[in-house]
Amino acid sequence: MTDEPLRDVRVTDTAAEKSGRYLTPGQLRTVLRKGEGYVVRKSSPGHDGLYDDDRFILRGEFFDTPLDVVFVVEADHVVVVTQMSQHARSLRGRFYERVGTVAADAVAAVTEP
């Protein structure tokens, strides 16, 4: 496992624009590097390839804010796509594959064969 992509965490304009309601870009970087929660990616048991294998959601309470952080793991960096309130009741079940508890688990899921 390599945490190399987490050294370069990029925040999209969409995620940054939500900093008034949620977290700043700096806080988002800290969350991905050090935050713990529940990491999942969407899956569809009957449809291989329907969802991207490199797109994840980190759910938790960060800086006293319950939040879902959507991010993509690239070869040499991570991109925070957006941040949003935890509007879905659950990220558990047959349409979500649990990957781990930290963003590094998502990196490992993408980088390991």
C-alpha cells in the first residue's frame, strides 16, 4: 500500500465553494490525510463496471461537522469532488462496498492488484 496520492490532495471549485457551510480546502485535506470514518464506494452486484472503482465517499464527523466527502483516487493525487451533508440515511448495504475507515484504505483499494 502506498499513501503517495494523499500527499497531493486537490480540492475542486465545487468542494471549495461549499466551505461557507462545511469545511475549508485546508480542512478537507486534513480530513483525507488524518480523518477516520466510514469509507465506501458505490457498487452494483449485477452490473460490473457500472460505477467507477476510484470514486469513494468518506463519511464521518470532521471538525464538529457530520459530513460526506466524495473523492477520487488518481495515480499520483487525490481529488475532493464535493462535500455534502449526510443526506443518505445509510451508506451500508448492497449498493455500497465498504473499503475501510480512512482515505488511505481507498488509495490501497485502487493501487493494490
